[in-house]
Amino acid sequence: MAGYLSTSDLAELLGISPATVRFLRAQSKPGGRYAADPFPEPDVVVSRSPGWAETRAAEILAWNARRPGQGIGGGRPRKTQP
């Protein structure tokens, strides 16, 4: 029988912090940054702790590969233009 991945397990799988996993899930709600391509929903919730089936690891990795990288959006403009 397959087990479940916790938020910490997903963070380790994706190479990010557990807080970032929680942020990505929050931004996947309607109106959020990732609403168009939301973070995969958990398979179970036990005492407010989400769990994803281990068999869905490839799906979650594929979602992570589709999301924009660091620095997307430009940020604050430089004081002097090159």
C-alpha cells in the first residue's frame, strides 16, 4: 500500500521550504498568482494537515517545472538605465 507525502516531504522533493509549499497552495486559490495552473490538491487531510499520494510525485514535479522561475516580473527598476 502506498503512503502519503506531507508538506515537508513535498518541500524536500521540490527543493524548497515547507513555508513555500504553503505559500504556493495559498496562491493557487481563485485570484492568486497560480489560480490558472493551481498546485495539485491533496488526496487526504488529517487534522488540517494535507497529504498527497506518493504515486502523484511525478505530477507535482511536472507542476513545479511549469511554474515561472525566480525573478519573473522584473522587480524594481534600476536607478540608472544601462
